[in-house]
Amino acid sequence: MKQIIRNKSTFIMGIAVLFVLAGCGGSALQVDRSSNVVVIDAGHGGQDSGAVNSGKKEKDAVLQITQKLYKEFKKEGYKIYLTRSSDRFLRLDQRTKIADRKNADVFISVHANAIADMKRFNVVEGVETYYLQKTRDARSQSIAARENASVLMGTDPLSQNVILDSVLSGPKVIESHKLAIDVQKNMFGLLNKNYRSVKNGGVRPAPFYVLVGASRPSILVEVGYITNPKERKRLFTPDYQEQLAKGIVAGVGRYIDNRKKEVGF
């Protein structure tokens, strides 16, 4: 009888230790991510500054954020690759080929948004996640056109449409939509806890050509508006960058776990 009580006490203590470790950030219950590969693309670079406002450049903000992402994914045990780790320009095919060459589970392109109407700089803001799809929404079309301008240099309109149409009917679009939902939910949830009045721009379809070439779930994250004074300041603040990164990492983890349950991903 004493032996049974002793064994029961040992079992209860073991469970308690697991809870303590989990609560203190211990790794006892951490999911093994060593087989998961993620490729992160920092938009623009080199001669292509992306959106510019008040001396701040999109290419610099997104590079800093992707470097934070690299560290956060590494902490969680992922195999993580960056399309660029310095201020250099990459062609469209160079960005997406990296994802295929590394056999990535997901491809994420990071950008900062902007508008042209100076009168609305103070009111247009928000964090948004896009997946590849044609849309009639004028706003999404406009944002995609701005981001596509640099990566589509030298490509005629007919070729562009052939490339886009070739992938829109495949399973990649469905999985990309699921990935976008998980990333947006977790990213916004974390930002909303730590910063006041962060606007949730939601998940949107748009024809971003940087998402075409990678034959795997791919999303484009617009991490804020560089034309909005409040968001521009946040985009270059290390803590805000880290919260963005942690939210994206949490969203990718959620997507991968759900995918495993569905098809043994």
C-alpha cells in the first residue's frame, strides 16, 4: 500500500514539474520543428528602395524584420533561410527559386505598405496578409501593382498573365490562404496585446507575382504603412519588430500543426 502511495506521489510530482517547465518557458513540451523549412524574403533591396517616406525606406525596415524572424524561427528549431541578408536586389526568379531549392514548407515575403495621397497619411494604416489570387478589389490591385513594379521589370503583360494563370487553380492557393489566416491571426493577436490601436487589415487575395514562382504555400505580409507616421515609427522600433516576428512564427507553427493533422504533412 505504501509503495502504491509513493508511486502515485512520484507521478503527481512529475506532472507538476512538466507544468512548471511549460510555464517558465521550458522546452519539455516544445514541438520538434527540426524538419520544418521556412524561407523568408525581404522585399526590394539594392537600387530598389520600395516605398520611401520621411527618409525611411521600405527595404531597410523589412530587412530588419526578416533578421528578427530568422532569430525567432531559429529559437523554435526551424531550418530557416533568407533570400537576402544584406542590402541587395534580387530578381523575381532568384527569390522564389531559393524556396524550391531548399524544399521549404512555406515561403513568406515581407513588405511595408504605402499610399500616394498625402492627405490620408494619418488615417490609412494596418497590418495585412496576402495570398496569391486574382481580385476585383481596387485597393488590393493597387497595392499589388506597386509591389510588382520592380520584380516584373522586363516581363511583357502576356507572359505575366500566363505565369499567374498557371498557378491559380492548384492546391497551393488553398494552402496559402490557410497559412495567411493563421499568420494574420497570431501576428495581430500578439501586436494587439502589446501596442494600442493596431489596425487589423485582415487577409486579402491579390496577384503578387513574388508569390507565383515558389511551388509551395506562399504569403506576402504587409507589416504596416510607412506613409503613416505612427506605423512608420513602429516599423523601425526593435520591440515592435520582435512582436511582429513572434506573431508570424506562431502563425506558421499553427499552420504546420494543422496541416499535419489533415494529411500527415
